[in-house]
Amino acid sequence: MQRTDAGAGVPAKQPTIGLALGGGGARGLAHILMLEVFDELGLRPHVIVGTSIGAIFGAAYASGMSAREIRAIAEDALRQRFDIARQLFLARSDPVNRLLGVVPRRTALLKPEALLDLVLPSRMPRRFNELEIPLRVVASDFFQQEQVVFDSGELLPAVAASMALPVLFSPVVMGDRVLMDGGLVNPLPFDVIHGAADITVAIDVSGAKRVPDDKVAPTAMEAIVASSQILQHSIVREKLKWLQPDIYINVAVDAFHVLDFRKLDQILAAAEPAKDALRQKLQRVLGAQTLTALEAKPAIAEAVPPPGKAGKRKRGLIKSR
């Protein structure tokens, strides 16, 4: 993707990219394909920010893993090790046990830290400063009712806090803060890295309107989870009215529930058009940005003007298209 001055052989500086990965539960598995685009084009984000599942994939990519490695880990976790999580849910499925044991004594079904230990490889860095790419993680402060952005300190607790969807996951306590899912305040946090790079790319997996299926009335759990998604989608719509990223990709994963983690293949297939769109937009925007940078550079004068040419216009850069 790097352009070169054909006359002087001087490479043009490639614009920096800030990548924002939004929250959306299982829909966020589509982020894998978006990361594949960066690898296929040989691009490396200058900074990454993530909310909820976007924070998980953002952390993995910022650690130096390739998109291919992340895809393999996700497939393994969801098809094999994720059975352990399923067993944890089934162990609490008895109505009496759920009523007498879970509700009074627990704030949620699972601890997010435990799930991260289950799905992330042990070689994952433990602190932000050990990452290869700067990362910012968004969570929500329950009592202060505000956004919290982490970019230093311990990594996994910050990611756990960002994904702590109420009811499903218990909050993460850090000092005097009680932290929950970052999607409650900022489901697509491209504004957090606004101005941190030349180009901002935002991947939205919050979903859109859905066509009712045969079962019109949702279950209690579906209603709770879907309510969070309605909130997140509304926040994203309002944000886009006053600030827009340079590249915005709305992935068409509306047909999937936020807990459809076992539909990995279907989600990735549905995200293929978005992958193609991201590739085309990156190529177009980077090409335009680099060309603009070339045109803005001052003309390079020849060191010694040839005889009889001193009064002629100095030679400028030749654009490579």
C-alpha cells in the first residue's frame, strides 16, 4: 500500500490508522474478518480501542497475534472449551437451585475473568505496556454512571470489566469502582481515539432492526439482553449525528442474537460482504490520503541545474498511480 515518488525513489509516508471495534456479543465474532483485512493488506493499526467483545479481539490483536491465529483460537474455544461454560450454565439450570442459590447470593451467572481465562491463550500479555499496539478499553462505572477508559495497568481485568454484561456477568471491582459492560455508555468508541491517527476506522456490530420470527414474545433473558442491544444501537445512531469516523462499517449480523456464539460459521459468512467493503474503503482512502500527501510535498530541486536550464521551473515529485 506504500506509494513511491517515481522520480526520486522516496517512499511516501503511509497514513496512520486508528481502529475501533464495537460491542455486540456474538455478533462481534465478525471482527475476526475485519482484522483479516488488515493482515491481508499488510496494515498495522496505530492504536486500537474496543468495547466488550471488541475489547477482547482488540487485546488479542494488539498483543501481536495475527487474525488467523485469533480465528483459530476462537474456533477452538467456541467448539471445544466453550463446552465448559455451557456446563456452568447447565449446573444452575434447576429452577429451585436458581431461585434459592443464584439470585440471592450472586450478582450474575458467571465471572467475566473466568471466561477470559477459558478462551484466551495463556501467552496473552498481562499488562497494557506489554502490548505491541497501544490499546484502549472502554467500561462503564456503575455508581458514577460514566465511561471509564483503560490504557495502562493490568490488561485482563480491564477487558473483563468491558465485557461484564449485567445479569450474565458479575461486575468487576477495581478499587472504589464497580465496572460493567462498556456498551452501556459507548458501544462503538471511535470518539475515544479521535485525532489519535490520520484515519479512523469503526466496525459496528450492534445490529439493526430485526424481522420478528415465529416466536414474537421474547423470553425474560432474551428481553434483558436485547434491551441492552437496543440501547447500544441507539447510542451509536446518536453519536454518528455529531461525529463520524473516516471509515464506518456496519456489519450485517442483525439475524443473530448476542448469545449465538455457537453460530460462528454463519456469523462469519454473513460478515463477508462487510469484509470486502472494508478492504475497498481502506484501499480507496489510503490511496487518496497518500496521493494528497505526495501532492502537498514541496518540489525537489536538482542539486546542480544543467547548463541553460537555470531559469526553468524546478522539477517536482512525479505521482505514482
